[in-house]
Amino acid sequence: MHTLPRTSTTEMEVTSIRLEKELKERLKELAGNQGYQALIRDLLWNYVQQKSGEYRQMFGRSDIRASINATAQQEERCALTGEQIRVNEPMLLGLTMHGEMVPLSMGSMGSMGSMAG
């Protein structure tokens, strides 16, 4: 996950949020040098973009370790291309380098060789 240069922290509104101590500690561990507040902002922006239908590429093909065939049970967006995947359409589930499963459109991983003849 990459911090998006949206606005300087001096221009942001201060918001208080209560987090369980364990959650805060885990966020700090995951954030590393990025800082857990920046990580929380990234997570919230990603959620807003996903729910609003906006697209921002979150993964590259090199982030996908493996994929399996699947059928969409709800509307999805491909994590590589942003392409809409409709209910009951064939799709792939991609396993990322971080162990996440992400929706992939059927053509998003490309082919291993040319099919031209």
C-alpha cells in the first residue's frame, strides 16, 4: 500500500478515533516507517474508492503469486485493471505476495504466449 500525496498534515482536520490497544499495536507493526496514521488514511481511501466505484490500481501483475478460477457471487472490480466483474461471470481469485485474495478479471493476467496463428 502506498501513501497518497493528498494534502499536508497541517491542512488536515483532526479527528479522534478510539482503537483497541492491540489493533493500534498491530497497525503500527504493519505500517513500519510509513506510520500507522498514514496507513489508516490509505485504508480508508481505498475503502471509499472501492465502495464509490472509483478505481485506483492497487496491485501489479508481479504482486500476484497464484490464481484460481472462480465465479463472481457479487459485483467486483479487477484489482489489476479496474474492469467490472458482474455477478455470475467467470473470474480469477489472485493470491498476492501478502496473502490477500483479490478479484481479477479473466484477461487481466495476460497469456503466457501468443495465440496468433
